[in-house]
Amino acid sequence: MELNYQIPRPALIWTLAAVTLVLLPQSIRMPIWISVVALLCVSWRALIHNGKLDYPSRRVRVVVVLFTLIVSLSQIRNIGIGLDSAASLLALGFVFKLIEMRKKRDIYVVISLCFVMSMVAFLYSQSVLTTLYVVLVITVTMAAMIALNRSSSAANHSGTAKLAMKISVQALPLAIVLFIVFPRIAPLWAVPMQTGVNSTGVTDEMSPGDISQLARSAELAFRVQFEDAVELAHEQLYWRGLVLDQFDGVTWRRTRNSSSYSRAASLANSRISYEDRVRTLGESVNYNVILEPTQQPWLFGLHLAEDINDEFFSGRNFELFNDGRITQRLSYDLRSHLQSQTDFLLLSSSRNRNLELPDDVNARSLEFARELRASVSTDREYVNSVLAHFRMNQYFYTLNAPLLGANRIDEFLFDTMAGFCEHYASSFTYLMRAAGIPARVVVGYQGAEMNPYENYLMVYQYNAHAWSEVWFEGEGWVRFDPTGAVSPTRIELGVQEALRDDPAFMEDDLFSAAIFGGVGWLNTMRLRLDAIEYEWNQLVVNYDEEVQLELFEGLLGEVTKQKVIILVATLALILIVTIGFTVINIERRIQRTPINRFYLRACKELAKVNLVRRRGEGPIAFRDRVCAERPEFAEVLTELTGLYVELTYVEKSVSETQKKAELQALKAVYAKLKTEMPVLAGLRRAG
Amino acid sequence: MLSANVEKITPSQVELVDTKLSQQVQTTVAEVGKALLGKDHQIRLALCCLFSGGHLLIEDLPGMGKTTLSYALAKALGLSYKRIQGTSDLLPADILGISIFNQTTSEFSFHPGPIFSQLVLADEINRTTPKTQSALLEAMEERQVTIEGETRMLPEPFFVIATQNPVTLAGTYPLPESQLDRFLMRLRLGYPDQRAERELLEMNTERDKVEAVNQCLSLEDVIAFRRQSAEVTTSDSLLDYVQRLVAFTRGKDEFHFGLSPRGSLAIMRSAKTWALMCGRNHVVPEDVQAILPSVVEHRLRATSDDEGHSGASLVQRLLNEVDIIE
């Protein structure tokens, strides 16, 4: 017969609160029915406590297990084995454990699971906010543990909460130390991360409407910080992503004749050595980019970005690729030569690719291009006249471009005359190719917002942009931005200014920052928050094995085995000493009265001349011994001892002022002893 | 070895303040000292015990002057005095008294035993059987005896000075801890020093020396001492010190058991009397240290010790390791 253990009410309340808090951030990502099941379980457990419901019967439990099994299998079938399916399976098991939480042991299991589950949040986000939230969850979980172990008479919620907070704060220094020194070990296994998540940002295909879709989003794409406080003008900030050189009449694509993401292919592509293709001119700028996860392998950088740490490989057209999709925030250092020129020599295969046009469409445009090319003498002049065409005619820069039919370029150029950057880049490139000039579309971002608090740039999804590169004999690829011809504001001041009155701009974000950008203090707060987030990413999220090693090298010089051992030993020692002191302080804090302090100080003085008061020796006995051994001290010590005994052992009622006066007298005698000390000590030596 | 400890732990000098009481003590000590040479400190402790209203146990080898001390004390204090010689066939009735049928009056008449006197010397208490021991010890605690249903009060003041041979000797019934606890102090006399022994050898027999002791305190003086010692003050610092001493004996592996609250009360009571005897109206740590060995030794026992003779070294630890200032 097992004892019917009743979980204490405060412990149950705290535990259920912890469970709810743990599941709250995940409920956003998990299917809605899991949240419903969780809510049911939490209320069921609360009702069990109140005696309204009973623990689940064996049959119910079997059903629940089967249910979980089926659900998990179906999830794996639908979205594959990944973080989401694993997280929801864990959450289900976790909430079902609640309803069969009978004994103390069970509640410990649930509390331990709370700690594990709270860590799941970090798999999705490592922002400051998440961290603070997890700290809150851990504190509440700790409170549950405290409530479980407190006697019911001492249990009041605020006391429990205070103790939990105290413990959390005390754990903070240890957490920081462990964060800094704990070895970063590569995981032995990995869960495929967030398979179900759509990629974000600029893609390797551009159809009309793609980028204008991005412009509706105020999500952050990446942050950039320049070295040496370099400041570039807004119109110089072309964050190059991918080069698209295949056009089928609707969509611009990247050529992927051989899988261009692989290292081998990229090596094969650069048959002409890098030095031969590039002529670097002018000063270079160094900068660090922190890219938000895109679920795509490509990276963004300024013109001719060179990866300083040699972590990535570059594509044929000087694009940068990561080895694998970017599923976590990625920080990388780049160097760009803004004035450099590339590809003076164009291989015939490459030239052909960049001249290719779809057949049988856009006849009007082809005609227009040929006529215009015939009217001018050089390719340069042709480019300028095309740009002038955009500038002179009633072209309109808008997010809500009208739908286009089969002859897209024709319709846009001559009929609708309204579009977003992709329309301009696309048609411009088409016109170039139609006139026999190699040209291609480049997608990426243009512009940025400065964060004055930490001096870095913020690039948002609405900064997404497309422009063109045109190849000239002797000059290589040259960047042209037809959007600049239509809407100079877009390039010089940014998309926010250009689309100020366009209701579609950032319409996905109801409370978007940019809409409230006009409100001064809100904007300040937004920038400050972002600055904090930025610092957090720099200092905490990016703290990996390399940074750790660098930090240690900075502190200790070269990291050797001995140094590591010494460091670890020192830290362990500090830890032990701290804990020791804490324990001693908790045990008892010795508070001496001022009288005792002065007496002990006097004893210390005497100890200097080898008159040590033994442990346990009373003041009178000590005085008698000193008088016998060193009569020269008799006078002053008798005075001191008399006063001390009078003050310490004679019980009498005295006023505060009297007490002060007495203490003053003792001080005076102590001072006298101190001044006479050398003389008296000298007496003995002389004698 | 048994008696060598006393000198070592006595504080260097007893500091005396000239008061009427301290002078009285001084003369008494001198008077008793006539009979027991060179044992002033032990005499002083014995007086302290009696002035505190406690019973005294003197433990030493035969022939060390245990009986002499008790005789001399009784004479100097002018108390009525009876002696019980402990043997294994001594019965409780031999101590407490007995009712005898008087044939002339045809009535039982009570013949009080030796317990009905102000000072009882129970010699060799550990040679009597436990039954007799407990009768005596009960009387000590209750200060009254019940014989044949009738409760009789013992005289006031009532002191018992018991002597015992160290229990390691043959034919003894060692007193259990609970009964040892009834004695406020346990004294050891120890061998006399060279000078005192020489003096002793030059003099006549012991009996003559006790004869020479004159009464120097009255019953009223003794009662006055007991009353005044209760008025001696103790400061917080001193109480802290005593508490630390007591706490030191508790919960430690080497102490078989810690001091009981009765033990700490005994310390305070004796220390107050000691302070009064030194002519002070407040207790200083030296007072506590002076009486501590005799008050505490028989209440402590080391874990490793089976026979109860480790108290002295434990008290030495107490004195050496517990500082007067925390």
C-alpha cells in the first residue's frame, strides 16, 4: 500500500507556472493543438489537486502514448526529422508527465525537464530577450524546487520568489566564468535545424515581384561594422549578393552548370587565376558583417569582397558562398576594394552567356535597342542614352507594379512604365544584351541605416535591390543602376525616403519600426535596442572556440598546456575560496564590539615584541604574565587591562554618551601604547 | 599522574581585591591551610563549592589528605559534622536513620542517621553499593529524606563532601555520570610540593593539625556568602565566553557527550562565588577559568575513554582553544 503523497500546494503552483512559462515561447512555433493539449494537461493537474478529477487510468495513459506516437510519426512524415518534430515530441511527453505527477520523485522529474525544455528556446533564438526570458523561467523553476522543500509553515510565495532570485543572482558570476572558460566542444551529433523554415532574403532567382515582396518586410538582413570608422555614402552601399545571368523571358537565374556551391567546381571555374581577373585600385575597406540566418548559402558584401579569414569560397563572379546553408547568425570579416575592376578578359563562353536572350519575345524592345545603338557611336554612350531614356520618360518607381503578360520587357518599357528595381534592372540588362553588350543582373541590398550608438549599419529586407553590371572592353564589369535614373532618392537617401508615400511599403509589419521612425523617442529606443542586440551578438553569441582561444592568447600569450592547467587551477581555487567564505559567512559572522577590536589591536602591538596573548588567556592573566616578564610594559598594560575589564565585564547601565567617552578613553590608552611601544621595546634591548 | 593536573591548569595568581568577604576567605584559607599544607588553591575551590551551595567530591589516592580537608573545613566553618565510612555492606538505613521500637513506650522512635547534619563526609563513596550510593545522592539532591512514609527536612545548610578513590582501584562501584553530575565540583588534591612535604614531615601527626584549626566563619557568614554570590553580575561578553565554552564540548567527535545545561549553570554559579571570594562584584574570564577544571572535569569524557578519566585533558583543550574574545 503506497502512501498517498500530496504535493504541497505552493510547489504545485510554482511547477505549473514554470511549465506554462517554458512552453509559452514554443507555442508560437509549435502546432496550435499542442498548446491546447498542454493547457488541458496543466488544468487537469490543477483539478487533480483540487480533488475534482482523478489521475488518468491505465487505459487513458495507453491512449495518450499511442496518440503521441501517431502524432510524432505523422509529424516526421510531414516535416521530416528535425528540430520542430523533436521539440514538439518533447513538449508532448513533458505535458503528459504532468498528469501522472503523483510522488515527490515525479515532481523532481518535471522540474528537471523544465530546465531541459527551457534550453530548447535557445535552439530557435539566442537574442537578449530569449536569454532574459530563459533566466526568468529558470528562476521560476528554482522557486518550484524551493517550494517543494520548504516546510508548509514557512511557505509564502514572495519569500520563495525572493530566495529563488537570490540563488539565481548568486549563480550569475559562476555562469559568467563558466561561459568564458568552459571548452567549446563540437557536438558529436546534430539535429537538422529548422527544416520546415522558409529561406529569407534575396534568392538566386529573380522574377518580377520578388524583390518588391521583400520590400514589404522590415526584418533585419544583416549588420555591418566598418573598421577604422570608415564612412561610406549611401549610394556606395551596394551589398552584392548574387549575379544572375540567365534569362528566360520571365525569370533571371544563376547559371548552375556544375554545382557551383561545391569547392571543386569553384576551383575549376577559376581557370584564370584571381590576380589576372582583378585589378585593385584605390584604398581597401575592412568590415565585419553579421548575417541573420537566411537558410541560403550565399553571403553579402561590398564590391569585390575578399574574405579575410579564408573561411568561404568565392564564386565565378566574385560572389561569396558559405559551406552549407546559413542556419545560424553568421559573422564574417571582409575586405573590399571599391574602385577595383574585374574581368578585362571575357571568355567566349562567358560572353555568350551574358548576351543570351530568349527567342521570340519582346520584339519591340529588341527593335528599340538596335535603333538606339545605331544612333550612338560607343557602348558607353548607348548606356547613357538608355539611362537617359529612363530618366526622361514617365517611369514610375512603385512597389505595386501592374501585372505583365508574355512580353514582359516590352510591356514594362512602353506600356505600364511603373515598377520596382527588378523591373528596371531586368529591362536595362535586356536592352544591353539586345544591343550586343554583355550585361547581367546583380541582386543584393542597397543602402543601410546607421545605428549611432554602436556605429554600425543595419540592413533590412526592404533594402533588397537589383541592379546591373555591364561589360566594357578595357574596363571589365561596370555597375549601373537604372533605378537610380528613375528614382535618385532611392539610391541617395534610401528606400524609406523613396517609398514614403507608398502604402505597400513594409505592409507586412503592422507596427514596423520604420513606420514609427518618425516618432523621435520611439526611433531612439529602437536604435538603442538594436545596439544592445548587436553587442550581445558580438560578445555572447559569437563567443566560440576561436574567440575563446583568442581571448586566452590575449591574456596569457601563447596557450600552452601548463598555462591552461594553471588557469583552471586558479579558477578552481577562486571558486573554492569563494564558496568557503560564503559558507563561513553563512555559519556565523563574527561581529566584534569596538572595545574588543581595540583590545585585540593592542594585543597585536604587544605580539610584535614577542608578548603574545595565548589563546584562551584572560586579560588579567595576560597582564600578570607580561608584568612578570617585561615590567617596563606594566604601567601602560595595567591601565589598558583595567579599562578593558571595566568596559567588558562589569555589568552596569550607562548612557550612550558615557559609552562613547569610555571608548574614547580606551582609544587614548591604545594610542599611548602605540606611541610608547618603540621606546619600551628599546628599553629592553638597551637593558 | 592522576593528581598532577591540578597545578598545571590553575591560573597564575588569584587576584584579590580587599573587601570584608575576601579577607574572611583569606583567613579561612589560612586557617584550613594549617591542616592541609600547601594546598591553598584546592582549599579555596572547596570553599567556593560550599559557598555556592554545592556538594563536593574529592577524588584522590588514599592518604592524600581528603579527610583532613573535610575535617578542617567543618571546623573552620563551625558546622555540625558527621562522617560516613563507605563499605560494601553499608545500607541506606545506616545513612538515613531508622525507627526502632521502644519497648518502654511501646512506640517506634526515629533515630536519625548521620545524614542529618550540616556537613556530611561520605568517605570512600565508591566502595558502597549502588543502592546505598543512590540513597545518599537522593538526599543530596532533594535536601530531604523520606523514611517510612515520613518526609524529614535536612538541616540548612547541608553540604556533602564525598571522597572516593580513583575507580581504577579494586573493589569499587564507580558512580554513574548522572550521579557525578550531582556534585558541583570534583577536586583532586595531588601530592604536596617539596616544601610543604618537608614541613609536614617536621610536624606532628595529622590529627594534631586539625585540632589547631579554629572556627573563623559563622553560619551566618556562610549564608551571607550564598546570598551575595547570587548578586554578582555577569556581562554579555562573559556569557558569550561561557556559551562558547559549552558549545565547544557539544557535537564534537572527541567529546563523548557535551556539557548539560546543569553543567553550564554549575559553571556560572561557581564563577560568581569565585569572583565574590576574590572581592569582585563582576565575573571575569579568569574566574571561569579558575573553577572550570573542578566543575567540568567529572562531567566530560572523551569518546576514546571508557573509564572516565579523560576530563582533565579535555578541559585543558577548552581552556586553550576557546578564546575569551571570539
